Amino acid sequence: MHTIGVIAEYNPFHSGHGHHLRMLSQTFGPDCAVVCVMSGNWVQRGDAALADKWTRAELALRQGADLILELPTLWAVSSAESFARGGVALLTATGVVDTLSFGSEAGTLSPLQAVADCLESEAWRCLLRQTLAQGLSFPVARQRAATALLGENAQCLRHPNNNLGIEYLRALRSLGSPLVPHTIPRLGAGHDQGQTGLSHVSASYLRERLLEEPGETSLAPHLSPQAEARLRANPASLAFCTQGVLARLRGMEAEDFSHLPDSGEGLSHRLYDAVQSADSLPALYQLVKTKRYPLARIRRLVLWAFLGLTAQDRLDAPPYLRVLGFTAKGQHLLRQMKTTATLPVIVKPAHGAKLPSEARRVFTLEARCTALYDLCRREFGRVPGKNEYTQNPVRL
């Protein structure tokens, strides 16, 4: 039986994700198992997930996943490189996953592998330093350096899912992971695109619709009626906690911002200055944004500051395997992992307090991130928040 690993946010799980899981069943057989490493309550774009991690885990299990493991916030809210490295490290540490599958615009591995190999070369690193010295943002500098070496073959870096796939391939190599990469063509709307009339819309389009109040238009067939009702019930967004975020950031000293990840090149000073006058999160992002500092990087910095995290908090890789949910097939995998896993496996949440010191510190930080997540609900306090130390995995 093949066991396929998938790294995702499922924010929210939609028809495109369902297509991916169905393709795995067609390719590897109906008996294959799917292990998903899923972002927790905070996601890469620097925002709260629409629904909490246990709800999103349940929706994914109902659509074909077998075991959901958490990608902790320190890696989930990171650049593509750190996001990919964290996810690959966790899948490898299970000892039961043999394949890593991901969607890409390219739809085949060869162009992605060519770019991944290029980004590991000394020639590319030399060109990157030269282009960064011109004041370009990292994504633009990386693209130009790769194009100088690969020509048109570097164009796949322009597409977000290709880009993430390339980072998966680099992580597999750097970690010495035995997982075999497998990609399928990404169908439907592109990343951050709206309604296009295609069979699968983007997650960003669905989030916009689900955050509307009231939600009068059904989002079928992209979401099931049951999933849509769950997601609309009391969604979360950092925008619902704007004053709390600004209060937290205005209470920080200038030096505090320098301890955030990827805050060099004068960005920490620029962020500190902008915080003093910004009256909304979009205004804050725009005050900081320049040609050199892309919006995604700024949003992540603001979120890290709100959560009280620093660059030193993030280890080289996640130090434990936190189970968010499982099916009967997933439970079978968990039994195997008792002997194959190279990291502690947390099924009962109370076990988080018994982790080795370094891993326990990461778990404690995650508990704080979960507590702060509840402040970002549209209706704070309407239902009791879920506690990191008491919430059991979803079991289907």
C-alpha cells in the first residue's frame, strides 16, 4: 500500500483539493493512504485561517484524507522555503510516507527539478547576490538570476505552485528524504484569482465569499453545503482583531522588530515607524510596502509580531508530530508510526507537556498562537475557544 504525503493549508478545502486526492486514488490505487501536513490556525499569507485547525482537519478527512498532522505556526507562516522544509521534514519523520504529491502549473517534474538544481548551484548564488545588491526584492532577484542561467526554462518560477513545488524538491534533497516526488497539473483558477467560470476556483475567492455577511449565494459545487455552513458559522480573520494587533505592535520597541524573521535590510525600522501612525492593517501594509519589500513578507512580519514570535524561535525543523485527526486507515498508520516515527507523536494533547525541553517550548508557543486565534473570530466569545492542551484529534 502506497502512503502519499500532501502539504497544504486547506483554507478552505475545496473542489480543487478534492480533485487532487481523487487523482492520488486513481494513480496509486484505491487502497493508498493519504497523510496531510496541514497548517494550523495561522497561514502563510500572514492571516488567521478561516476556520480552526480541527474543523479544517475534519473537513479534509471527510473528503479523502486519512491522517492530518499539524505544520506548526513557526513554519506555516514562513517563506516558501521554510514552509516546504517544515512540511517535508514532518512527512519524512513519520517513517510511513513514501511519496510526496503536490499540484503545479507545470504538471510535470522535469522543469521544476531543473530549476531546483539551478537554485542549489554556486553560479546562481553568485548572481543572486549581485541582483539583490541592486535593491530588488528577493523573488525578483531570484527570477533574474535563474533566468540568466536557464533562460526561458526559469519562467516556471513565475507561478506560485511551481515555486512551492521547487522548494519541496530542494527540501527533499537538503534533508536527504527518501520520499519520491509526484506532481499533478493544477486545474482551475490560479492562486489569488477570482471566479473564472472554470471548474475549480481559488481558495482566496472562496475566503472572500465566506467572509461576506450575510452569505446569500451558495458556493456549490466548490464546497459542500455542510462544509459551507461550518465555515460561515463564525469565521476568523486578522482584520477582526485590528485594534488588538495595532495595540500589540505599538507596545513594541524598535529593537523588538529586528528580532522578527526576514526583517533585515532596514525593514524592521520601516515597520516600527509605520506602526506609530497606521490606523488599519491595510494602511500599515501599504506604509511599509516598497518595490523591495513584497506584501506577503510584510504581512507575515506583522503576524509574527502580534503572536510574539521571533526568528530564534524557529528551529531547523519541527520537533514533533501533532495529530489533528484521523480515519480508521489513519489509525492504522499511527500504529505503524509507534515504531517508524523519528519524532515524538502527540495524539493525546496532554502529552505536549511531556515533550523534551526544546520541543515543549515550540508546543507552548503553539498553545499561545491558538489562544490568540480566538481573538480573531468575527464574533469573539460566542463559543468557547479550543485549548491546545485539551482538544483531542478529530476521529472519523
